[in-house]
Amino acid sequence: MRYSLPAAYESLLGVKETERAIKEIKDFFQLSLATELNLTRVTAPLFVLSGLGINDDLNGIERPVSFPVKAMDGARAEIVHSLAKWKRLALAEYGFKRGFGLYTDMNAIRADEDLDPIHSLYVDQWDWERVIGAADRNLDFLKLVVRKIYSSFKRLEFRMHDLYPALPLELPEEITFVHAEDAQARYPALSPKERENALAEEYGAFFLIGIGWDLADGKPHDGRAADYDDWSTPTGAGRRGLNGDIIVWNSVLRQAFEVSSMGIRVDKAALELQLAKKGQEARKELYFHKRLLQGNLPLCIGGGIGQSRLCMYILRKAHIGEIQVGLWPEEMRTECKKAGINLL
């Protein structure tokens, strides 16, 4: 496993309490998020047609689960990885105006995921997207939206502490902003994940800006697909990128814990630059990319917030399998049982 299990662990809630708490978290948080960001709930696809460029490519290497559709002459469909690009199409189709947007329950299968206490084959998240104007494509606006989301995290943490006093209040009052370039300069001898651990432990919660472009050491902090987040636009002082991750300190696992990945989305110029940098210019001929390059899709900001991840953090669980039913290697099940971790 990538991460070790805690040496001493005891769940703060029993199984039935946990199930009730999960429902409370999901009901409460989505209403709070929708209110903060002016979002309307919409239904979303579990699968999309292959070859249209609509599915999220994540780091660009993960294989989607796909299958032939008998009723469509064997056309292949693929289970979504996330809805990063589908949401932008939906904003256009539904006619959302600047300052308003949508959110949805996204369910995905990521067959290439490395299984460990925070990664599973099944991914559930609140995928959200909001229309912006050209004047909003800057770091100040990105930070404004991050703070709104973080306030929803704070509100949720207090709500659950009020209902279940055993659950501690750990989130700091404010979220800290750190650019990936500054993180690399501060900790040049550490790996990206080690930098995240150091920053999360220091700040409690921070937003890591600019994930995708090469840093001073010639490598990006982490991989990002070329066609949704804008990780290339210059933002001053040699910095690039209008995207990032919300990361908190997980006191149970004693490590950095990503709860949301988000960003201002690519415009025409950023898409062309990022496709060229990735050597993926051929994607310009795909349906989604053509519509964006032709100016038929709105400028927007969006992201995903992990549902099981957020539940795991708020309920102080040691394994995501305590939140969702999943498939786990037998060795992991055995080790979890010995550690007092009850996998559903």
C-alpha cells in the first residue's frame, strides 16, 4: 500500500451511526455548496460515447472502462472518469448565465487506480461548474471561489460536531494559498507528495495553485489533462496556472489529504498552448474541442469535491472503505481487520 495504516485506531462512530452521518453530510453539504456558488442540481451521465473528447482524461494515461452498445450498432460507450468537460457542454445547452452554474452527483469507475486507504475503484464526487466572464479569469477570482467552498467545509464540520460531539473541530479558520512553484522552492529536496505533507501539517488547510506546468526543477507538481483546467496562463512573478487542489491535514492518517481539485477552465488560447505542450494537437478535431475552439462554449470555473473523501475526513475514518462498499485486495482486508478498521 502507498500509505500505512494508523498504529492505533478506533472509529468514533459505529457502523449504523456512520451510515446516518454519511447521509447527513451529503444532504447538508450539497445545499451549502449550491447556495455559496449559485448552483442548480442537474442529472448527469454514468457513461458517454467514446471518440468525442467528452470524458475526463485525468492525467492522460488512465484507461476508461468501455463497452459496446447493442442498440447503437456496437458503438462504444465508456464509463466517465469525471464530468469536467461534460459539465461545460451542459452549461451551454442549459443556457446558464454568468455567475450561475450547476452541480451533480458524479459516479465513476477508475479501473487503473492504485488501491490504498484513500483511493478506490469507485469514485463519487460533487462535480460543479459555473459560468464566468473574461474579467474573472484571474487568481483573485479563483481564490474568492476557493474561500466560498472552504466556508462550506467549515460549516459542515461544525454541523457534524454539533450532531456528533465526538467528532473534533480541526479545520483552521482560514485556508492558506501556496503556489506549486513556491512549494518546490521551499522544499527542493522533497517530492511533490512530501511537500504537500509538510504544508498540510503546517497550515491545516491550503490551496496549492498551478498544478500542471513545469516548475523550476523541470517537472510539474502533478499531471493534468490539457483540455479542462488552465494550468498555463501566466499570473505574474514567473508563475503560471489558474487551477489547484484543496488539501487538508488528515490527523488520522497523518498526511496531506486532497478533498477537491478545481480551476478556471481553458479558453481558446490556453487550450491550444496546452495541447501543443502535451503533443495532443490531434484532439482539436474532437467534438468537444471543436466547440470550444469555435467559441461555442462559455468561459467557466469548476471542479470536483470527493464525497467519500469528505465523509472520510469529517468522520475521522482511517480508510475510504469505511465510507463506501468496494473491492479490496485480500491482504488489505486482513491488515485492516487487524488494525480495527471495518471495511464495508
